[in-house]
Amino acid sequence: MLAILLVLFSCSKPDQNSADAADTVKIIASMTAIFSSKQAELGLGLYVVNCAACHGRDLRGTEGGGALMGDRFLSKWKEKSMAELFELTKATMPKTNPHSMDDASYAALLAFILEVNEFPSGETELSTSKDELQNIIVGEPESSRVAMQFIPKEADPQSTDY
Ligand code: HEC
């Protein structure tokens, strides 16, 4: 029994494809449209007023707050769920006034952040339901000026590493 647990455990290292590791079907945000561009536009408005002072208008960060786009941000979040990103943002941001907005506003802000990171938008609005967000893994955009030279494993079965 212990041996089986160890095998299972070693199969779910963060480096491996998280979609394979779990038996529930996970949506990958960088490969499926999980937010609408209308929602992202709303997020832009909220971002400029509430977040840009610290994270920069272009999301590249300032001394007051780190970048919310690009390789570093994405490699930090790509294995995690949208629920984690949502909860963290809601619980800690804006830094001087966390929890100050409603869930729809936080969802719009995340939609905007995803859009700037070149995630695809579609018809569906980004959910505010923790259960649904839990099943969405952030992932990394396939081709992006933001995340250069990244090839999703699904698209490149040859690659075991990157
Ligand atoms: C007063 C400055 C300030 C403002 C305003 C602010 N942030 Fe932040 N933000 C930070 C700092 C500093 C961090 C680093 C973590 C910490 O100190 O809590 C951070 C971290 C984050 C993170 C996690 C970044 C990572 O690398 O994982 C996200 C997401 C985020 N902020 C989103 C927002 C959003 C969305 C808004 C607007 C609603 C916002 N922040 C407003 C300063 C700010």
C-alpha cells in the first residue's frame, strides 16, 4: 500500500502535466476560453483605478508590486488553479484595501490579467464559483510575446522537459 502511495505521489510532481495527474477533468485556462473579452474590458477599468499604481499600467510591475504578466508570473501560476489565484487576489488585493470589491469585480480583474498574458477569450464569463475555478488550471499560453519559447506538452508529445 505504501509503495502504491509513493508511486502515486511521485507521479504528481509539480513539473508534470497537472491535467494528467488528476482523475477529474481539468480545464487549462491557456488552452480554453474561460473568460469573455467584455469581462476583461471591465477588468481593465478596475485595474487602472485599483491596481496600476503598484503593478504598472502594463502589468510589468513597479517598486510597489511585482509584474502580473510574463514568464515569471506565469511560471509561478501555471500549475495552480484559478481558484488559488482568485482567493489570493481577493484576500490580499488591493494591498491597502483587500476584499474591497465584489466577486464579479475580482473575476473581471483576473480576466483582464489573463488577457494581457495572451490567454484566449471567448463567450463564457470567468466564473466566481470556487468549485468551478478549482477545476481550471492556469497553464501557459502557447505562443506569446510574453512567455517566449514555451510549447505546451499536449502540443508536443516528444518533449518531456522544457
Ligand atoms: C499598494 C500596492 C498594491 C496595489 C494597489 C495592488 N497590489 Fe497586488 N501586490 C502588491 C504587492 C507588494 C504584492 C506582493 C505580495 C504581497 O505583498 O502581498 C502583490 C501581489 C499581487 C498578486 C500576486 C502576484 C504573484 O506574483 O503571485 C496579484 C495577483 C495581485 N497583486 C493583484 C492585484 C490586483 C488585481 C490589484 C488591484 C485590485 C492589486 N494587486 C493592487 C502590491 C499592490
